[in-house]
Amino acid sequence: MTLKAIKTRIYPTPMQQEKIIANFGYCRFVWNHLLDMQKQRYANGGSYVNEFGMNYIIKCLKKEYPFLKAAESTSLLHVSRDLHHAYQKLFKEHRGFPRFKSRKYPKQSYQCNAVSHNIQVIDQHHLKLPKLGRLRFRAGRQPVGKIKNVTIRLSATGKFYAIILVDTDIKTLNSTSKAIGIDVGVADLMITSDGIKYPTVRFDKRLSQRKRYWEKRLARRRHQAQAAIAWDHHNKVIEPRELIDFKNYQKARHMVAKYNEKIANQRDNYLHNATKELVKHYDVIKIEDLKAKNLMKNHKLARAIANQSWRKLRVMLEYKCAWYGKQLVTVNPRKTSQLCSNCGYDDGKHTLDIRRWRCPNCGINHDRDINAATNILQATA
């Protein structure tokens, strides 16, 4: 059995939307309260409260704040778990201190567990969710298997999604007894040791003009709205306006988010198709263990590297290889583009403008990227 998440678009009624947004607020309130408590304990020399201790505090909060009883109960327990994991990352991996959550953040979510069949797939187009009841959904594939939990999410464009985690059987793909090395780049997304090149598609540039049109209007309308808010405060208006009250600003913000979402969806679709093809045709896939964060420090290439989504590409290969019984191997990227894949001669570092070079030792002409991919295939982890 394998855990698999299926993202579905849900269409809640106005009343169900109010309940979802209210639950976002309950979870946000508990998160901020627990985080504030942890910070105060640390400032006063106290010890950290673990997940079980925070669960007991949530029970006390429900007595102190009765409105929390309207929340989906397991979603509040996920808040304490998420905060506990955030602190574990802080202590062990130094990932950064947890931050307070804001209602103004355009993306909101909460998670609830499947208990006593409170989450069910009624038919091909309807779900049953806790506190919400029956609501319509649409997905590319149906959730099949034992449901473990569901995450309700609101996107920046105002769309509601349910990410259903199911425990299901996934059939392994047929063995091909083939191995391949993959070199990632900027001019081409992936170059394989077989000589196949997956071209880079700049989805951000395809929609850049329309996105830029709304970005300029968003900046101007934000400036106008902030000037109006400052005027309200200066004249001591009883109920000063906020950015959410300016419809033209909200429209521009929604349009920018819409194009960002479209770019991300197109990129993800391209990566899914490419990775599924690789996993289908090869049993062993070798890739470079690149540190994209360090490469992003080159400001001339940072935007192009970010557009490639190398980290997401690797994550997709990792879980798809685990699903379908294939093997993913990461190798050290050191000197993969300098060594001759035929004789192993080190020709030294080449500048990025050199795409082909001739080995002085054995005389073979190399395509820089294909040679690097071949070296990755020959390398050991």
C-alpha cells in the first residue's frame, strides 16, 4: 500500500464557503495563540511544550473561547502537530523561526483526519467532508483507496481545493533493464546520456505581456489605495478603509494571481509528462545532486534557474520512482562537464559559452551537456 495525494477542485455553496473560511480563522487563531505562548515561555526561561502538551492547551482554549467548538476538531490538532514540526525543524535543521499567520495572506488551508467515515467519496462528482457535508468536486482521477486525511485549501485566485490523501495500491511498471544519466541545464531543461534533450519552455515569457499589464495596474492601484487609507487616518475617520475595501485593487491582485497560477500549472504539467516518460522507460535514473540555492546567487541566471524548477523535478522523480519500483540515484556534480566520458581526461573548467569541445587526449568531439550526462551515468553515488 502506498500513500498518494489527489488534488480535486471543489465547488462549495456560499454557506459552505463561510464555514471553510471560518475554520481557516479558527486554525489561525489557535496557531497564533500557541506560538505566542511558546515565545513567552522561552522569554521567561520556561521549557518548550511538545505536541501533546499543546493538545491539552487546545482543550483549555475551547473552554475559554467557546467559538472554537464550531471548528472541525481534528483540524485544531493538526495545528499543534504542524507547530511542533516547525519547532523540530528549527532545533534540528535551523530552518527558521515559526511566524504568526495573517488573515490577509491570500492562500489559506486546514487539514482534517478521516475518522468514522466522516470523509467519503459519494460518487464521481460528490464528496462528503466533515462540518461541510455533501459538496461537488471535479478531478482528473477518482480517489481510490482508504482515505487518511483531507486538506481544504483556498488559492490566491479564490478557488477551493480538497487534497485527499489515500492509501492505495499502485502497480509497478514493467522492467526495462535500462539506466540513464540526466544533466539539467538552462538552455535545455534535461539532457540525457542517450542524447535526448528536453527543451526549456519559458512559460513565464509566454504570458509576460498580459501579466505585466496587470502588474503595473496593481502597483498603481495599491499606491492610490494606500494614499486613501493615509487620508482616512489623517482625518481621523471612525472606520478607516483597508486594502480589501478597494475593488479595483482587488481585481488587479486577482488577475496577477491568475497569471501566476496559470504559469505554475503549465510548468507542472510539463514536468509531470517529462518525469513520467523517464520513469516509464528506465529502471535506474541518475541525476546531479545540485544545490539550486547556491546557483541562484548568480543574478544573471537566477530567474532562468528559478523557471526550471529543478527541485520540483527531483521531487517528482523521487516519488514516482518509489511508486513504480524504479531507482533514483543522486551523484556528485563535481567535474561532470570537465571530464572526457571516453577516456576520463580532465580538460579543466569550460566557460558557459563553450557548448562543444574536443578531448586533447583521445580526440573525441563532445557535446558539453551529453558528455556531462554520460559522466553522471558512469559515476557512483
